Amino acid sequence: MPHEQHQELLEALHECMEACNHCYDACLKEEDVKMMVDCIRLDRECADICAYLEQAIARNSQFIPQLAAVCAEICEACGNECKKHDHEHCQRCAEACFHCAEVCRKIA
């Protein structure tokens, strides 16, 4: 299967998507949700691009390198935003985002 060569990336994408979805949900429950708006928005963007790139890999898209470059950029932005917040879910999300960005750059 063509996507076997991207196994490390598939795992990083899935972990990042799950971390972003968890962070998104947890941020919505924070006391000061308005302070979390940028984090929430980037969590959604990041989870969506990770899920899309997972699908593109599964169908052996010719655009995997380009999508990986965009994904790395979004993951980096999300990680930088999450890193600003002390919440444990944000810190875990930032770690997953930075790892995913690093793996995406290997493919891009």
C-alpha cells in the first residue's frame, strides 16, 4: 500500500488531530472563553488539515508534499498559540502540533 511509506506521518497527524479536538473542547469549557478564541480557531483549523492530509495519504494523492507543507505551517501556528496558555490540554496540544509540523516538513 502506498500510504505505508507515510506511517510516521499518519500517526503524527492522527495524534495531532485528537489533541486539537480535545483542546478545542476543553477550551470551550474554560472560564474565560473569550481569551481562548484564537486557540479554539486554530485547534479547528489544525484538526481539519490533519484529517484532510490523512485522507489524502490514504488515497495516494499527488498533492501530499504541498498539503504537508500547509499542514506544517498550520500545526506550527496552533502550537505557538496553545503554548501561550498554561492549561494542561493546551500544553499537550502544543507538543502534538510541534511534533506533527516536524514530521510534515520531512515530506513537504
